Amino acid sequence: MTEDRSFDTDVIIIGGGPAGSTLGCYLAMNGYQAVILERDIHPREHVGESLVPSANKMLEEIGFFDKMDYHGFIRKPGASWTSYKGTTAGPELLIRFKDSPQPGINQDYTYHVDRSRFDSLLLKHASEQGVKVVQGANVLRVNFDENERAAGVTVRVVDTEFDLRSRYVIDASGRRGLLGKQLGLTWSEGGRGRSPSTRGSPRWAWWWRRPSSTRPGRTTRHSSTS
Ligand SMILES: Cc1cc2nc3c(=O)[nH]c(=O)nc-3n(C[C@H](O)[C@H](O)[C@H](O)COP(=O)(O)OP(=O)(O)OC[C@H]3O[C@@H](n4cnc5c(N)ncnc54)[C@H](O)[C@@H]3O)c2cc1C
């Protein structure tokens, strides 16, 4: 779409996680030039491996859903929540997706994914749809024009900093929240140390702790049924 030479691309997407890759696919499928600038080099570790069925629709639309079985991701027909170590001190919450069909979702399952592989494959898929993907590209800031409209970014690749101009800038930097921080729009709920933290566990694969001001120290293990 870009014909105006003052732009390097139609859309700059900051971050090559699932949001950035998926949006890049939609843009490329609709004829827009998009560039994904990803700070890390994939595959990189990430939490968030338990997908929900509502994501199926987007993965289908961008032509990735059919690749999930091929790449060996585990089908997940539901989810259960128990207390830490799998004990059921309280009632276990069990959800089977087939019992709660959702409009527009064609399957009664979704997937449990290794996020490093999933994100990496999704980013590759975006590249295959025509999105330019640059990894190891750390966006330092979003640049605004005289009308206070986002008009590009300053990015650092290795030791070199340069500007890229675009019609639109999308911040898909996840919890980093690049634009929110730049504009001073972020705040910390409960202050330092209140963000979720991951813990490895050889027996139970992993668990994570969600700090809560009302229930301090409460832990949650999220597991899937299969
Ligand atoms: C403890 C925990 C458990 C979770 N469990 C689940 C779960 O079970 N299921 C689920 O669906 N979700 C889960 N989530 C949420 C899930 O991780 C996020 O919703 C998901 O990763 C968001 O994807 P995203 O693409 O928006 O961001 P991300 O996946 O975080 O991707 C953002 C990308 O932007 C890049 N980036 C950041 N800053 C810059 C920069 N300045 N320049 C260039 N690139 C940059 C990062 O390297 C990263 O690759 C969990 C989250 C946490 C914290």
C-alpha cells in the first residue's frame, strides 16, 4: 500500500509475541506493509502456555491453526484448577470446553503450547505471509510528529540506533508496555514486587504465584486435563 516515500512502511509493530505476529498476518493478508521489530531472538522463553478456545478463531483466520497438530502441540479439551501440588483442599474447578460452546469457535478443544516454540513458529508464519520481521531490534521509543501523531520509532540493532517512519505504530510489547511507560501511563498495583512470578517445579512442571493484597501468599497451579 505504501507509495508515499516519506514512510518506510505502513505499520510498525513493536514486539513479535502472539499479538504482534497475529496482527502482522492480518495486515499482510489485507495488503498492508508491516514490519515487526522484536527485541529478542526467537525462540525465547515466555509464560502463558495454556491457550483458550477463543484464540482458535484467530489462529484459523491467519492460517496457523492447521499447523498446530503438525508441530505436535498438545490438544487440550478443558482445564482444571486445583491447589498447589494438585491437592484438592477445596473444590476443584473443572471446565470442559465441549460443555460451553462459543459462537464462532469450531472446536471443543484448544492447545497447550511450549510458548518458546509457539511464538517462534507464529513469528515465522507472519514472515511467510509477507511481514518483514527483524529480530534483535530493540525499540527505544515511539516518535510523534508535530500533530502529536505516532509517526515511527527509534530502534537499536546491535550498537546502531536509527529511526523508521510509518503511517501507524502498534505497541505489542506485552508486559513491557513500551508506549505506556514512555507516556507515563503505567502504574504498579501494590508497588514493587507485586507482579506475578514464575517458579520451576520438577514434579509439577511449573507453577506461578499471583501476589494478592487480600490473600497474601496464595498460590495457584494451572493444569490442563487431557
Ligand atoms: C505468570 C503468567 C502466566 C500466564 N499464563 C497464561 C496462560 O496460561 N494462558 C494464556 O493465554 N496467557 C497467559 N499469560 C498471559 C500471556 O503470557 C500474555 O497474554 C501473552 O504473552 C501476551 O502476548 P503478547 O504478544 O501481547 O506479548 P508478549 O508475548 O509478551 O510479546 C511481547 C514481545 O515484545 C517484545 N518486546 C518488548 N519490548 C520490546 C521493545 N522495546 N522492542 C522490541 N520488542 C519488544 C518482547 O521481547 C516480546 O517478544 C500469563 C502471563 C503471566 C505473567
